[in-house]
Amino acid sequence: MIFGNIDWPLIGEATIDTLLMTGFSLFFTVLIGLPLGVILFLTSRHQMLDNAPVYQVLSFIVNVLRSVPFLILLIVMIPMTRVLAGTSLGVQGAIPPLVASAAPFFARLVENVLRELDPGVSEACRAMGANSRQTVLMALIPEATTGIVAAVIVTAIALVGYSAMSGVIGGGGLGDLALRFGYQRYQTDVMIVTVVILVVMVQLLQVFGDRLVARLNRK
Amino acid sequence: MFLKKIAPALALSVAAVFAATAAHAEKLSVAATPVPHAELLEFVKPTLAKQGVELDIKVFTDYVQPNQQVADGQIDVNFFQHLPYLDSFNKEHKTKLVAVGQVHVEPFGAYSSKIKDIKDLKDGAQVALPNDPSNGARALLLLQKQGLIKLKDPGNILATSRDIVENPKKLKFRELEAATLPRVLPDVDVALINTNYALEAGLNPVKDALFIEGSDSPYANIVVTTEAKRKDPGIKKLVQALNSAEVKQFINDKYKGAIVPAF
């Protein structure tokens, strides 16, 4: 039998683990990364809150987190993960390192999206007497929505990929299954099935994201 | 000219000395990996010389050549592997090598930062295992020996957590990268850890392990030769020397629990 090694309930469980890991991490990534991106943008040169020291420090932290290989982050963060998630194991244990790795990435994307906006919008807001908070909430974010949604989708897909490495800390998920059975035990069928599910997942995310962006653009 | 005259005489006198100390000097070549196998062989070399066996230790760093060379008759004995490895080697290479004695185990142990005795293990406890095939199975076999689980095929050296047929304590298994296991110890009830990783993490296999593979481990390192040479007196002397009280002392003193005698 070609698919003799496949344990469908196990695959189902792994699929759910991957979805949980990606979903929760994405939520916290946006929660942390969006404000971080906005602050990065606002404190950069010639922007509303131009503040070189704040920008430099944040930018440095973002760069450091982005340059640490995810596998190392996963292990180095174990004590901190334990405090944040209660355990360093499993799906819960995978979320803090995933967020720590994806939030800076997402923040950079947000910063770039905001930078691409027409500076006229915020200038007009300022001219009408809006303070910087109002300008961000009423002009910048609404203007940048499509770009930010696209950034969320890019980040979500990156998270699906990163979650594959969570097997190191027993995070489970499809990538872990592909590695443990497909690679280490030469069960090619398991590898194929898990990879196909991952491809489908990423495709769905991208199609859904593209549709959403198109709809937002029409408005 | 002087040399030409003296050389045979010298050779003769050396031979005479040898003949005096060892009436029937037998040469025995042994293939071994550097640590601890070659070190143990070096340790028994003088003893064997006294018994008339001259040991020629050939150090290898791969796991195929030592068996191949013994099978081809180039080397008499080897000492580097455990029985499960020999079995799979014999099967794959159609060789008929046999084990003639076992010496030590590089033991696999169970550690916990929550409980002091395995009897205190709660129902539904989390157990962390290595996620690679050979270590994962080794961990499961050790759990089976402790009576905590039962495997579909009790001797399967490639068993996975999917092969568990009885799990009365409803233990939950987490499969992780072998080297990560000591780091997640606080998050699980029990973790099964290779001794080298346990030592690196500052755990003491002798004092800290809840239970550990003993001398009856199927993963004991063995002395291997061909079927034809299994009754060879020199090989018998080698095995005897490796299983002596002195070697036991040497292992315990030098490796401090990282490896344990299996005799």
C-alpha cells in the first residue's frame, strides 16, 4: 500500500497543532508588531515624532531578533517561554518564540508600508490640527490597511514555515511529523502528505489574503 | 658491517626474552573506536601480554570497516558496537559475526526534577523522549522494562510511541530533539536522556537518574568475532581480561558513570 504508514488521526492532530500555532502566534505578532511598526515609522527621520535614540534602540532590537536563527531562539528562549506560556513544551511553548521571531519581521513590514504612503495625508491631518495619535488612527492606519493586510498574510505564511521547527521542543505540527517520520524514518508517504497539506494551507492563506486586499482596494 | 653481524644476534636475544616470558605468544588484532573502547583495550594490554597474548589495537572512527575487516579475516576481533547494531549489520551485509562477550553500557537514563522515585509518577504524567528512531526506541524499551508501558513487539529496536499497546498510567509522550531534553526537564515529569547529553547538562547519571539501563541492557557494547574464531583461546583471554575486576574499577574511576560495566 502506498500510504501504508499514514496514521490519519495523527495527521489531523498535527494539522490542528500547526493551525493553532500559526493562529495564536499571528494574533500576538500583530498585537505587538503593529504598534512596534508604527512607532518605528513615527520616530524615524523627518516623521512626526522624529526621535533618533528611540528609533535606533528599537531598530537594533528588531534587527537582533531577526538575525537570531529561529532554531536558536527556540532554545535560548526556553526560560522566558516558561514564564510567558507556563511551559516550554508543545504548542503553547512554541508560541512565544514564534512571536518573538515574527513580530519584529512584521513590524518592519508595517514600517515599510507606512513609509510608502503619500506624506500629503498626514500633513493634511496635521494642518487641520490633529495630534499625532489622531493622525495615526484616523489617517495613517486606514490609508495603510491594504498594505498591512498583505503584510499579515506574508507573516502568516512565514509562521507556517517556522512552526515546522517547533518539533525541537515537542511542539508538534505538520513540519515535526514530516521530519520525524518522513525524514528520520524514511516514510516518504508521510512526508508527501504533510507537505501537501502545508502547501494547501499556504495557498488558501494567500488566496484569501489576495481577495481581502482586492476588496479593501475597491472601497 | 658491524650492524649486519649484530642484528641477527639482537633479534635472537629479543626472541629469547619473549620466549622466556611468554612461552606461546599469540598475536591478536582488535579493531576499536577511540573512546572508551581503545582506552579499555590499552588498559588490558599489559595483562594480556603477561598471559602470552600480544594485542594489536587498530583504532577506527567509522562503524562499518571494523565489522567488514573482521568478516574478511583481516582483523581477529572488534570492540565498538552494541548487539542491535551487530544484528542489523549482519542482516544488511550478509555476514555471520558473533558476540563473544559484553563489556560496558553507555547507559540511557530517566531523569526528573519533580519526583524522586518512579513510584511517585502520577497518572497522565508527561514523559519526554528523544525524537530520532534509535534513541526514541531505546527510551521506549527502557520504559517497558520498568513496566510502565507495553510495546506491540517487545524487542523492536525501532519502536515509536505509536507502537505502544498498553499504557496503564496513561502517560503522555512528547518527542523532542535528544539534545534539548535536559533543558525541558522542568516542564515534564520524566525525561529519558542519553548519558552524554545528561552529563553535558550537569546531571549525574549515578546519583540523579530515576532509573538507568543496567548491565542487562541490550545496548551493552560487545566483543565481536567470526563464527570460526569464537573458541579461540586468545579471544577468550581478551574477554576475560575485559571483564576483570580491574577493568570494572578502571571504568568506574575514569568515566564516573558516563559508562557502566556490563559484566
